[in-house]
Amino acid sequence: MARIVVTGGAGFLGSHLCRALLDRGDQVVCIDNLITGTTANIEELFGVAGFTFVQHDVSSYVWVPGDVDAIMHFASPASPIDFERIPIQTLKVGSLGTHNCLGLAKAKGATFFLASTSETYGDPLVHPQSETYWGNVNPIGPRGVYDEAKRFAEAITMAYHRHHGIDIRIVRIFNTYGPRMRPDDGRVVSNFVNQALAGEPLTIYGDGHQTRSFCYVDDEVRGFLALLDAEVTGPVNIGNPHEITVAEFARVVLEVTGSASPIEQRPLPVDDPTQRQPDITLARTLLGWEPVVELREGISRTAEWFAKDH
């Protein structure tokens, strides 16, 4: 049994991670300021032994009484609409928040696990993207507040590892989907599924030829735990290497939901990546991990959740 702090634990990914840690017998201290997360995501956990929730912004000083074995830093807005709505908070949690959580890890002698992102690759000039690729990021574009915050977070995490000897893990997360996504978060999965369920037009930005690689949340979290338990510093890509165009993905959503919604095209947002596909060679060889949930099955589960809860 370990005692693990999960920042951003009331968010989409964080809540699934809290559940998985509790299920394997760990104690969890969930910290979230609820700026994008919600207690509805973790309400089922409040009665579970070993679970504690603290409402706090980790961009301010962070302290947790008692022993801590690991800090898993997932606190950050992660949706395109958030980058324009709360850009300063996005930058602060990636910089100040990461610094504060690293300080807690140093004080407790704990492992620090950073949730980084495929967005560190920007609009990639290398395909598929491996961990050795340094990226193609526009630091002053609207997405730069997220991309550069995560790039800084990786840099300071490595600095603490080299300078203070902190045990670290860095995961680069690719497009993840599943139950508990925010219906209005502006991402393609939640957009398409909710539009299809409502019989509204599916909005494709650009010509639909840009690609994404979608990983179901259960697979993604299984990858996190494999990395946490391994003697692997990272960064390690955790994502699904099955690449699909946005236009093809729209057709899958329509077929799975049985919707007759039409498709509408809109202008492509600034700096929107044209290709996204992880090279998961490291995850396969070092962690023995790869995704198993097929896209149609994952979309079916996600649509069922949206239809029931929203």
C-alpha cells in the first residue's frame, strides 16, 4: 500500500486515476481547485477507505501532512477552450504548480510523476512522434500557454531529478477519451459524440484530413500505473498508435451512435496540429504496455455515458 497525492484528481483523467489507485489498495489524497474538475467525478470515492479530498490550487504553496510515497501531478486545464478562457492559470499551474509539487516530493522523499502531453511536440515535423523529438511549438500562439507550460514542467522536473536526486516519471499523454469528459470542453470526441446524440451537425475544423490517435481512458490509466511502478524516468509516450483522420472519426461516431447528423466544416484554429500519432516503442518494450480497447468500443462506452448523464 502506498500513499499517493493526485493533483487535478477531480478532473477527467485524474478521477479515473484516483479510482484505479484505490482499487489496487493505495491511499489517495486528491487535490483540486475545481476550476475545470468537479466533485461529481469523484463523489463515488468519498465513501472509500483511504480517500481524502482537499480543495486547493497547487499554484499556491502545497503541503500534505504525513508520509507521501508519490505525487502524481495532473493539475492543469487541458482543453483548447480553456487556453483562451484561463491562459494565466494554465501557465501558472504548469510552472508554479509543478515547482510547488516538486518541493513537496523533495520534502517527503517521494516519487514525482509528471503528466506531460503530446502537445510538447506542437505541430510535428516528425511522424510518428517519438520521445527523442524536440517538437515544433509556437510559443506566442494561443496554444502556447499550454504547450510551453508543459515543456517548462518537463524541464524543471528533470532539473530536480539531476540536481536534487528526486525520483521522477514523465508521461506524454496523447488524445484520451471516455466517461467524465466535459461535454463542452471543445475536444473532438466530446464535440462529435454530443452533437451526434443531439442530432446536431458535427463540426469539422479544416478539411478533416488532419489526424488524431485516440486512447480510451482505461488503457491510458493502465499505462500510467505501469510507468509509476517501473524504474523508468521517461519521458514515455502513452497513447494509441492507431491514426485516423478527423473526417473518418466523424463517420465512426455517426455509425456507433446511429445518428443522422450532417457534417459541417469550419475554419481550422491557429496552430492546430495537422498530425498526431505516438511512437509507443518505449512503452511496449520498457513497460510491456499497449492499448487494447478498440475505437468503436470506446466510443460506444463514451456515448452511453454522455447519453445517461447529460
